[in-house]
Amino acid sequence: MPKPLPIVEFLKLPEGGDPYLEGQRCGSCGAIFLGERTTCSSCGKSDQFSATKLSNQGELYVYSIVHRSFPGIEVPYVSAIVDLEGGGTVKGNLINIDPDPEKVKMGMPVEVVYQIAPRKDADGNEYMTYYFQPRA
Ligand SMILES: [Zn+2]
């Protein structure tokens, strides 16, 4: 079976290891960003970044319940922004919870889970994607 491809470049799939999210840590001020960049928007220094493995645990920072989306996307779902422990802010969908403002709480503990994306691309490639779910 061919290996799934990461759905975003900051999702890493190590050979024989568990998937994880990777951030870029500024060596000057310690700020963490997702994705490649050359200049730190926190301290303004350039070329100080090194890759760092991010935590799979975090807290829900903000969310919105999405009721309309593209054809074929099941709604409603919860679009969330999560602050990871140790740094890094990641956007993704919150699953395994009712899309109900009574149930979804700001600051609630969540974890990152990795799953094969429901759809393949035109070439039949599978993609590994990530979601958030409430921490047990
Ligand atoms: Zn910095």
C-alpha cells in the first residue's frame, strides 16, 4: 500500500513513527510559527529558525460552527484554532463533539489526532490529515 501524503507541509510522517506537526522556532525569541518563513514577526530577526516537533495537546483558543461549505463537505462542523502546549497555534476541524455552542467551550483541552482524509486526489493518492478532538 503506498504511503499517504501529508495534507499540509507542516504535517510530518516519519518512517516507522507517529505523525506529528512541525513548527519553526525562532532561535532569538522562541516564538513558534507553522510553515516556512525567513523573518520572525515577533522579534523581527531573520534566518534564526529551526524545526521543532509540536505537542499533540493543546487548548481550544477560538472556534466557529460552519453551516455552509463546499458541495460534498458535511455540515455543520466546528472550525477551530488551538494553542498547542509549548507553543504553536494551529487551525483545523474539531471532531467527536456536537457542533453545539453549549458543548464547545473556549479553553477546553483538546488533542491532535491523525487520520486518512476522506477523499483522494485525482491521481488516487491518499492524504494524511489532522483533526482536534476533546481530550478524555
Ligand atoms: Zn523571534
